[in-house]
Amino acid sequence: MALHFELVTPAKLVRSEDVHMVVVPGAEGEFGVLEGHAPFMSTIRDGAVQVYRTEGAAPEEIEVRGGFAEVSEAGLTVLAEHVEG
């Protein structure tokens, strides 16, 4: 089972891949998303999106600034104002 994850900025699609889990720096606190998560939307604060490619693996951290996260049946989309790197 895998979660489809997309990281997008106003300028381009930064990342589109199937992963195990993603932890997002939400405005109300961090939240983790696995496949099958209930649909919702959240604003995100400046911080690191943690991408776990496989269960038990160390996360890859991607610094983002502002934006929104949307969880739907299709997966997780993070619409970031800016992505570092």
C-alpha cells in the first residue's frame, strides 16, 4: 500500500511519487498522512515536510514556506508558497 504524494509550488510540480507516509507541518501542529487517510484540508506553517519512502526508513526533509495541504482519495497534495532547494 502506498500514498500518492505531490509537492507543488506556483511555479512547478516539485515532487510526484508514491510513498509510505508524509508528516506535514500544519498550522495547528504536525500531522501524518498514510494511504486511506480521511479527506481534509489544512494550512501549513513554515517547516519541514518529512517524507517516509518506506516503513521504518529515515525521512527525507523538504523545507517549505506557507501554503495548504489537501488529503483526498487521490492522496496528499502540498501546495507550498516556496520550497527550499
